[in-house]
Amino acid sequence: MKSAKAFSPSGISSFFEICDTTPEGKPILDQERVGARGGGFGIQKGTTTEVTVSESEISETHVSINGEETLQAETTKTVVQTLLEKAGGTHKVLVKHIVQAPIGAGFGTSAAGALNTALALSRVLDLNLTYNQLGKIAHVAEVKCKTGLGTVGPLMLGGCILTTEPGAPGIARIDRIPISSDYAVVAGVYGPTPTKEVLSSLGKRRQVNKWGRKTLEAILSDPSLENFMICCLDFAEKTGFMTERLRRLVRLAEKAGAIGTAQNMVGEAIHALTTSENAENVIQAFKQVLPEEKILMAKIDLQGVRLMG
């Protein structure tokens, strides 16, 4: 029996553009080339994954999230299957995810779990694959399972990310806006929004893609943290994702001295960017309308996914 551990930051997406069709509108068939343009943050409240492998008569995979075995976690299971095919033989694989961020509310937890699994399982199976090769496997799993489009690449880097060209790691073009680790994100979460619903609604896709491209251009014309947040908030409004109770959180965060706020893509949640010393003021402001367990504070993660121990 062998095991390995990996950690991935959570990835908050602040705006995006769906890139899964050619300019002529035909579906892109190569899943490594499907992806998203967009931007957001890697935060230190992430996912820790332990992968244990033992010899077995038949190959089987068991996944638990925060101590409870789950029959879902399709993205993680797809990664396991891909790597087991590369390794050959039959193995029993146990994957234990400890997730610190809310699941399904735009924190990139499925991408984090998939990446961690790829890193740890590759280590246990002695597959000797590069970060980008493992990232491609996690990215394709996300695309196949419709849990995300462009979160894997940014989670490999951390910081304040801009994906200017879509695709899997090694194909996507990713840039960063300089940010230091004494910045924090305070998130207020009302609830989840299923990513699948957004990806399959034609009207929503049109809005997202129209404003996603304009948002990227507006950010690149002045790539400051302040302008990034202003443009992303504008994106949430123009695409119709913003709800009245989220607007209230935005006003509270601004009053509390946040640098800016944006909506989690996709989730009914807001993230406010602030300095670490001002984070408590934003938390107290959110407490006026949200219970404590619906508020998350985390410093920016500048390292990205990594093996542990």
C-alpha cells in the first residue's frame, strides 16, 4: 500500500468566456483545446487530497469528501481512470478530499480535487509526468464531466490570474496581475449554482461570451487590481448573474473599505478583495446579513497546486 498527498488552492473565477466552439460555431472536438478565457484568484483555503493505492484483483475507486464516501466526484474518478490506464495492471484506489471551501459555489473545488488526484496518484504509480501533462488530464476530466472549463490552469499558478487564450495547461495562455500575499479575499455565500445549467443554456452562453470578451479587453487596457474588480463586477451585472441580495453584500463590502468586489462564477456568492488588516472589517459588514458559516476569509495563494510531505 502506497500513498501521497497534494494541496490545491481554491480557485475563484471572477469573469469568464466559454470557448468550446470554433469561430464558425462548430463544437471543438479536441477537449484539450476546449476552455475559457477569464480571470480570478487562487486562495489558501483549498483542498487537500490523500491518494492510497493497493494491489487488487480488480480496479476500483472510492472517493470521500470531508470524511463521507461519495458516489459523485465524477471528475476525480475520470482522472483516476485515465492514470490507471497509463499505469496498467489492477489497483484499488482510495481518494480522500478535505475541502475547505463551499462546494458548488464557484470556488473551483472539482478542479482542485482533480488536480490533486492527478499529482498524488502519478507520484504513487511512479508515472513521471510533468505538471502540464497532469494538468491536461485534470482539464479534460473537467470538460468531460461539465464541472468547469478553465479552472485547472489557474490553480497551477495561484495569484490573480488572467487566462487570455483558452485550453488545457500547455495550450492556454495565462498571465497574472501582480499581487502580494498580504491581500485577502472575503467571500459571502448564499448558495450554489450548477455549472452544467449555465453551460447548457444558449441565452446565458451568449450573454457570457459577449461580455466576457469585453471584460478581458477592459482589464488588459489597465491591468490593476482595482480595475480588475470594477470590470468583473460590471460583468456580473451585464450577464444577469447578479441578484439583489448579492448587491447588498457589494455595498457592505465597499463601505467596509474593500478594494473591490465581484461575483463568484458561477455561484450566488460575492468575493471582496481587501488587505489582510482590513479583512475583519469586511467580515463584520457581511455578518449584518449572513451567518458566520456563510462567510469565508482566505489569503491569496501564490504557489498553486503542490505535492505535500
